[in-house]
Amino acid sequence: MRRLLAISAVVLAGCAVDPLPEPPAEPELVGEFHGETCLVCDAQAKLAGGPGSVQSADSIWVVNLDGTGPPQTAPVQSDGSFELFVSALDGDEIRLQARQDELRSAPIDLVMAVDGVLEPAPRPLEDCFQLSAELAMPDTTVGGSATRTLRLEHTCAAPLSLELVALRAPSADFAVAAPGTPLVLASGEFIDVAIELHPAAAGLREEVLLVEVSSPAADRRAVTLFGNGIP
């Protein structure tokens, strides 16, 4: 009997449920990023991150917030480095994001310096005027449409003067409906902005919404809009 019990214990141990696999690591941007002048290119600069500057990602996504050109991507090397050429001038704001399949790091906004280290873009009102850096839209059939609402509000002591609420560049996939600007919001007051996705083709569709403020300090927020067009 003892032998049968021992055999049963071994069999049960062999049937134990395997532990759940660890979820994949989230992509991260963790290092310094550099700009370098391209002497033979027109308004082009090389953007680079050294070894270890990007983690758990296979590509880097970059868009010039002061331009209208499409976003650019480049592969991340096995040591976590990357480089690519971007259409940008000294002082332009550049948004970077690390990606791995459907996973996305938090985007960061940097000021382009084509002869040095890129510094974070100034955000003087970040304590009282905040927006999510991204807005995910629902999967939408090509030829159809979907709408989400983005609320703009603030807790600054002084009124907030909105100067611009608009897409960074014309888009065949996104439309924005917002009250006309310039517009002044008292502390605690808000407006709702309707974001519409109407994909012109299947696949990932993306653009950036810009919100610019002139008072109580000059400031800007960028919101990456993204959603999938499905057949």
C-alpha cells in the first residue's frame, strides 16, 4: 500500500500545472540621445541612441512635432542602440517611442540639438495642465468611423489661454472637432475635443494632436492618436 501511495504521489507531481509564463518586458527609453549635423543633407540630422538606451524593443519610432512629415522608424540593435536620419532643424521638438510588436513605451519629447545631447522639451505647466501622451482609438473598419472624446482641463491658478488644438499634419485617417481658438479656460473649466478615426486603409493608423498654450506660460502638449483599420 505504501508503495502504491508513493507511485501515486510521483504521478501527481508529474501532472502539476506549469507556472504561467512571464509577460513580455515593456519597451523602455532609458539613455541619452544625440543629434549630429548632416553636412550633405538638406534639413536632415542624425538621431542616435547609444548602447542600452533602448530596452525590450525592436524598433524606435520618431516624429517631428514641428514638421508635417510622416513618422520614421529604425531598428534597435541587439545592444540597445539605434540611429536614423530625421527631417529636423535645431530646436525642433522630436517625439520618440520604443516599440516591440504591439507593446509601446511611454513616448518622450526632446528638443533637437544637432550637435549634442537632446534635452527634454520644456513643459512649464506640467503641474497644472496635463494630458495623456497617447489616445488609443477602437479598431475601425476601413470606410467606417469611430469617435473618442479628449477632455482639456486645468488646475492652474491663472486662466489657461489655448491657442491651438489641431492635428500636427493633415491626415486621411483622423479628424478633430474642437471649439475655435484662441480660447480662455478659467481654472477648473474644461472643453471636450472629439477625435474621429476613419481609416483610409487597413493596418495601424497614427497622427499627433497638438495643444498649444500661450498663458500663464507658453507650453505645448502632444497626444499620439492611434488605431487599427480593419478590412
